[in-house]
Amino acid sequence: MNTFKNNKFLKADARESLLGNLTIPVTSMLLYTLTTLVLSDLISNFGSTSFLISLLLSVLIFLVVNTCAGMLRIGLSCIFLELQFGGKAVIGDLLYAFRNNSDTAVLLSAFISALELLCMMPAILFMSFSTAQGLSGHLFPYLLLVAAGFLGSVAIRIRYAICTYLFLDFPDFTAEELIRGGSKLMRGHLKRLYYLYLSFIPMYILSLLSFGIAGLWVSSYTHATEAAFYKDLMASTKW
């Protein structure tokens, strides 16, 4: 029977990988966050009073931003996996998916983005209709729909979390093989990763006291632990 490390040991591995190497991960997290925010802001400047056009723009914005963010997350995975194995990461690794097997990276990121879109579709439909009709005062139901969509997106992220790492380790795999392989490897481990993510919530809440600045370190710590999870999973699973 395979024995996997618990959260305590995975976090210890993550801290060890970050020890003396915080500059690159934190800077990369900052660039990732700023890039996705700027991209979202630039695209969202387009609007329309037509429900159909507003809906199409919202869907396009979601897919483009999330697909680009997904490719950048591959770069983050590259950085933290490199550190996990004691290698030397560079900030330029953030663009790894744009320079290596970019076609596969786009398909992989777009697939996950499309699934997340399905989760967020009720909120997007509601907002597009409200915008087109000039309605206001419906913030509460919109937030409920966003919260429900977010929970669905989290479930998808967990199921396909290691696909980005498989992309790095198996460059000859197609997007379909990465998706199927990642989903297969996560069978029986979804709760493990779910509880691992949950364990960071108190730290994210405390980071609000620093106006989110400490969140860059917490995010780096989270990604480093995720990389440790993947390393442990692959070391203890027949692949």
C-alpha cells in the first residue's frame, strides 16, 4: 500500500524549497497577479446595451483571460517544481508555456477555462441581462451566483490541478492525454488536495491585515506545497 505524506510534511517540504529562494517565487506571483488584473481590466472596457453582445463579450473575456492565466499558471508550476527538486528557477520561467509546446498549453488551459465558464455561466447570464436592461439593486443574487460558480471552479481546479505539472514532465503528451492522465492520477486524492488548500485559508485571512501584501508570500507557499503534493504523488504512484 502506498504511503503519502500528510499536510504537515508537504508544507515542510514547501518551506524547505522556498528557504533562501523567496525572491523569484514572490516576484513571479506579483507579475502573475498584475498581468491577469490588467488583462481583465483592458478587455472588460468593452460593453454593450445589447444582451446578446454583452453576453458574448462576457464569455469571450472569461475564456481569454482564464486561458492566458492558465498558461501563466503552467509557468508558476515550472518555477515551484524546479525549486522543489532543488533546481534554479528564473522569473522568465513564468512564460514557459508560451515558449514550449504552446499549442498543447493553449488547449489544456482552454479546456479547464471552458469548464470553469460553465460554472460561472449563471452569474454571467445574470450580469449580462442586468447590464443590457440597465437594472440595478440586484447585487445580492449576483454574489450568490458568483459564490456558487466559484465553488464549482474550485472543484474543477482540484480535479485537474496536476495537469500543469504533467505538462512539464511529459512534453510529448497531447492535451487530451494530460487531461485524462491528470484526472486519473487524482482519483482517491481529491480530498487530500482539498484539505490542503483549506489549511491555507487562515493565512489568507491574516494576510488581509497587510492589505494583501503578505498574500504574495501565502500564495507562493501554497503553490510550493502544491508542487510538493505533486512530487509526492508521482513518487508513490505507478505511472
